[in-house]
Amino acid sequence: MIFNSFINKVWLSSPTMHGEELKYVQEAYNTNWMSTVGENINTIEALIADYVGCNYAVALSAGTASLHLCAKLAGEKLYGIPKAGTGALSGRRVFCSDVTFSATVNPMVYEGAEIVFIDSEYDTWNMDPVALEKAFEIYPDTRLVVLVNLYGVPGKIDEIKAICKKHNALLIEDAAESLGATYKGVQTGCFGDYNAISFNGNKIITGSSGGMFLTNSKEDAEKVRKWSTQSRENAPWYQHEEVGYNYRMSNVIAGIVRGQIPYLNEHIAQKKAIYERYKEGFKGLPVSMNPFDSANSEPNYWLSCLIIDKDAMCRQVRSSSDALYISEAGKSCPTEILNVLAEHNAEGRPIWKPMHSQPIYRMNDFITVSGSGRGRTNAYIAGDFSDAATDIFTRGLCLPSDNKMTADEQDAIIEMIRSCFE
């Protein structure tokens, strides 16, 4: 089947701007508050804390910066203030979601942690509570878990929290992708002992960059504010008694976020409509959309994804940088679909490659429901794996989910994907 390429590229998820952002950026310019203090910062901290339902929000330069300070807080709470030159988690194991972006994991490594990756489950594609319990059986001295709400879908939060409580472990909630999603009526970003969100350029609302630390603890919020401004002491000169970081958000970036916040619910509704249109359009195909627990959670639908049925996968092999497939009637694979989309000027992406198979982390322990393994191969052939994370990565892909995509453009994408199975 022949399709016309899109004249304007259809993006995975690009910023959606409304014009109101310029008013607050201009305000920062006019008042000369161009640094890391100002009314925009104060306002968005109050607005996000109110929206999410936590007591305190601290605006930072990135979601990664927030996760780093989450790691630092957790390490010092669990193990005390470290010796100079060492991280707060030095030599300590941390359990992390396996299917995620590296920004979840790297901040734990900044603080010296040894990462143990936990397999995914198929109900939400997030951390598997059964595998997490198995991890505690293997490493009972572990005291920190990092949970990701993948693609805006809340994980099995109650089960994860119950396991953490049972083993006296703290929980970091990486809600970078899930701002506006709820679990049992409560906003994500509230469930961890320490919580992080992101305003990166492709998120549900954006500041082009930026993130936030969310907490109910005044003491933790004050620590993060101090650490994020180079740990300056309350003195008339620059005095420092501990290591600090240049992590505060710019008042200019905060102006963009301030102009985006009123549109958060609108963006979520648009993303949901995209998800539902894909779901309807794929009826009859051997595929399913990225799942969520509809009885307990409402995603923010940040990215629409699909996974191909096992018996509808054509042969596909991936190395650490390349992918090949063999076309087969009635079957397809993520590589074929992504190639077809790219040929017609639409952006899709593979599912996050599991952290346990990343070259930098491939020797780290990886826990599944059946035990642990390390040093797994980076070449995956469809059907030749035993863990859920690799299976989801191998059979899944992220679809164009830009909320500026027209219905006609999305219909054309659906037909392109359907053609891959002919």
C-alpha cells in the first residue's frame, strides 16, 4: 500500500505552547528577575504542590537533579552523613525499575549506589512486586527502592509500598513521566518518601527543562533548597559547610512552566483521546495498547504504546546499535513499524531498552520472579528471552503521541501500521 509522507513531521511528543508562557517570561525580563529567584518560581512551587496534593515543591533545573537530591536525602536518612568525597549511598544496594530511562538510575550512581534492577510485570509494564519481594529475599539488607511510573502509567503502588514497609525500606517515586496521573484518586508524586517530576521538553507540560522535588516534609524541602543553591549557609558572606549543587530552576524557565500549568488537564485529555483513537483503530490487529489498572489508576496518557502478540512477531534481531527483521505476511515487528513511520515523516521510538541490558549496567544484578541473573546478551531474537522487561522491549514500541497531531494524521498512521500486518 502506498502512503503519502506527512509534509510536516508528526512528532512523538513535542512541546505544545499556548502563548501565555511569553507573558511570564516577559515579566521575568521586565522585572530583571532572570536568575534562580523570582515570582515565577514561587508561584509554580505553590501551584504544583496544590495540584499534586503535597505540602512542599522545590523547583529545580531538571527531574534528574531532583532524583539526585532524593538519593542524597535517602542515603543520609538511612546511613548518616557520609565521609568527605563519598556518596550518601556508597557501597549500598538500591532496587530500581528495569524498564526506564537512564536518568532514573544515574543519580543513584552519583551517590555511589550499587544498582540491582527489578523486572517488569505485564499489567502496567512497571516494577513487578513479586520480583521485588524476591530481591529482598536475595538481598535482605537493601533499604531503598526506586519506582518509575512508566509512560505516565502508575505502577502497583500499594503492593510496592507494602513490601518496602515490610523490609524497612524507603521509596523514591520517579513520577517524571506521570504528572497528572492518579492512583486510587491520589496524584502520583505523593507516594514515595521522596518524589520527583520533570518539565523536560517532551513531557505533559514543559519549561523546556526543569523539574521538581515533592514532599510533605518541611525539613527535606529546606535541605533540598539549600543543597540546590550550592549549600550556602545563612551568613552575610558565602559560607559553606557541606557540598552543594547548582540545581535551582531559572525564573525564566519557571515562567514557561507557569504558563503551561493551566493547560495540564487539557493536555491530558488530548493525550487520552489519542490513546483511545489508537485503541479503536487497531481493533482486529494482533496488538494491544500499553496497559493500566483501570480499577485503581488513571494514567496521564503521556505516550501511547503498543505491544505485538507473540505469535504475530516476524523474525527480528537487535544488537546494541542495529536491528534487522524478515518481513512475513500477517506478521510484523517494532523495527518494521518504526521504519515505515520514519519513511513517512512520523516519529515513533522503541520502548526503553531495559537497564540490565545497557552496556554500562549489564553486569549488575537483575531480579525476575524466578531469581537473579547478570551479564545477559545485548542481542535479542523475538521469543528468545525469559524476563518481562526484555519481552516488552522486544515486542513493544512508542507511537506518535503529539497532542497537535490531527485526527487525519493519526488515521493515516493507524493505516500505515495496519499495512505492516498484511
